[in-house]
Amino acid sequence: MRALAALLSRLPRPTVRGWGLLVTGAAMLVAMEVLQRREFSFVALLVLALPVVAAIGVSLYSAPLTIERRFDPELAPAGSDVSVRLLVRNWGSLSSPEAAFFDRVSGPLEAAGRSRLPRMPGFRASIHDAPVPLSLGYRLEARHRGRHAVGPFVLLLSDPFALVVRRLAIGTTDTLTVTPSTTLLPRGAVRLATGAGADQVSRQLGGAGEQDVISRKYQTGDSMRRVNWPATARFGELMVRQDDQQSDQNSIVLLDTAAASFGLEAQHDGAPGTAHTFSAEFEWAVSMSASIGLHLLAEGFHVQLVTSADAVVDSALRTRGPGGSAQHPGPVSTRFEPNGGEEALLLHAAQLDLIDAWETDFRLALSRSDAVVGELPPVFAVVGQLGDASAQALASAARYSSGAVAIVVTEPLSPGVRAPRWATGLCEVLEAGGWSAQCVGSDEAPAAAWGATGAERFVL
């Protein structure tokens, strides 16, 4: 069926003028039979033959053209405009006809309308080694993050009388990578809370690998691996060791990519478990995660990006192994290095998508992270509406981390309107486990959420 549709799409089609001639010719044949006027037959056949001859003439053109497509910039942030340059070469010995053209683009992109392709001279191998390219260009609006197909180049051929038009696809497609829009986050000390409620205390991370030389009292949420037993025996109470090199040169950015967390059902197209539904809240979460990752890389941290696909417990991503036993997919998290990992992080974030995941154990994802050496490094989580089991699993992970910050993404919040009950409840669960959690609407600027201060805010 698709092959038949593709074949029909390549055939010439009558224009409004062509349909008018066909209808007129058919009407004259009917009038000839009704009025018994045989002289109408010559005129009717001539009128009917014009669109047919035009279609045959248009079909004979083979369009020996090649297309080279260039994007500026090659990596475009979401919401920006991309300049597309087309280099068209005519390899035929005859001049190409004047025609209209456009570039076929995928749904999320929006390209300019049809443009005119001027007549191009034929190629003479005795004069040039290659045809002189004709440079064309148009603007492309990259609205949404992702990898989008641009092309093929579509030529609209018509006869001199514009009776028929033929669509001729030339060349292949190119991929335009649209990265998430990122925000330069304000620099400053990183204050990571331990404990919960009024008992919260915080410590500051001045930079990667900084050493603390003071032993302090144990606080709720501190890892037991950091207990300083000699100091505990000396002071008679549990003390935490801070005289060793911390693993703060590593960091983890955790992104919730479950479709259910953002109130969506995945729409499958191709690989199982992949969703292609647009969500403003999820796009904000991706942008926030990418901004945090870039900020940490700039501060000298190694960044491990972990998604829900690493934490799947019960999901459409699960596969069946030999004998029907369930097998968990391998880790898909990626590690990025400072001084050069920024572009790789953006490329990875451009391909992130929602998945069907009904239950996720983020402790599993964090334990599988290759950034873990001893205890967990600082963890920055950007999540949606987690289920009870997923929320409890994430909350319990804070006790193994040297610092844990969570951003709960909600729908846009009007001034003076409180966050939804599910969001405040999730923040309470996370804070009880030792996280510094905050509800943020998807209409809030990432820099404002990152740098805001107050009794219920985190400072990073």
C-alpha cells in the first residue's frame, strides 16, 4: 500500500487550470452527443489532449541534480532559527527548467514556503571538473528538541502552461540536531542540606575535590561510611570524618524520563517503550538537567547523567530472555568529563525521550553509576510526579550521598498559587529522607530556580 502511494505521489497531477481543461473537454463531448454536433469532437479532443501531453512532457525530465545541505548552526538550541544553505548542482548536459522547490521537514520543524529555482546551465566536462553550484537558502524554525530529518529536496516541475505539476524528490535526508535550551546558571557556593525540617544543616562545596579538615557531629542523612570512629570514641558521640578527600569531583544528574511522571501515555513508533509525545514539563526538566550538567562541568565536576531507563523495575523496556525470564536492559547513563564534555552532554540530552516505566528504583540506577566510589557524590535530581514506591526509593538514596538536591517539576504556577498537593507531598517525602527539595513550575526560569534563596529554597 505504501509502495503504491509512493508511486502515485511521483506521477504528475493536474493543476486547477488542468482540471478545468479536462472538465471542459468532457463537457464538450457530452454536448456533442446531446446536440449531435460532430464539430465539437475536434475541439474536445484537443482540450483533453493538452493536459495529457503536458503530463508526458513533465514525466520525461529526469532531473540530474545533486543537493548538498548545510546547517548554521550545526547544533541549534530549541526555539532558535537555523539557516539552511543548499548547494544545487546540475550534472545534466541540458539546462534545468525553472521550477519551484521546498525542503521536506519533519513535523516539529517549521520551514519556509516554496521558493523559485532559477534555470541552471548544463554541465560541460570539457570546461569544468564539476558543475558550478547554485546556492540557495531558507530559514528553519527549530521549535522542539530532538534529532529531526530534513529533506529530501522536492522539485515542483510544471509545463509552460501550468496544466500539470510533478513532485520530484531529489537527494537524501540530513539530520538536524536540536539541543535543549540551556541557561547559564549563577555561580556560587553549593549548599547541600542534610537532615530534614528545622534540623537541616548545610555544608558548602567550594570546588571539585576540596578537603574538609574538621570532624563534626553526625547528622541525619550522613553516610555511615563517613563515621570517624576514633573521634567518636574520644568525644563520646557519633562523629563524621571530614579529613579525607571527598568524592566531590564527581556528580550525578538524575532525570525522570517516565511518561507517567508527566501525566502522559507513551505513543509508540518503532522501538518498544519509546514515547514521542511532547510535554512542556518534560522539556523543561530536560533543559534544567542539561543546564545543571553544563554548570557542574564548568565548575570542574565529572557529570554522570542517569535517567529512568537505568532504574526500570517494571516497564515496557523489559525484555524476555531464554525460557521467558525477564531481563533488565543494560545501563544507558553516560559520563561526561570537564573541559570538553559540554557538546557531548548536549548531544545526549537532545536524544532523551520519555519511556513507559511504571515503577522505577532510583537506588538501582545510582548504584550502577560508574561515578560511585565509596559513597555517592552529590546528586541533583529533576523529577515529575513519582509513584509512592519510586518516591520512597529515591528518598532513601540521599543517605548514601554527600549531598542531594531535588527539583520537582509541576505545571506552570500562577503568582500566589501553591504547588499541587502531589508535588508538596513528594517534596516532604524527599526532605524526610535527607534531600533538599523544591517544587518548581515549568514556566519558571531555570536560573531563578537555581539561584533563589529563602527558607524553602536551595542555594547552588
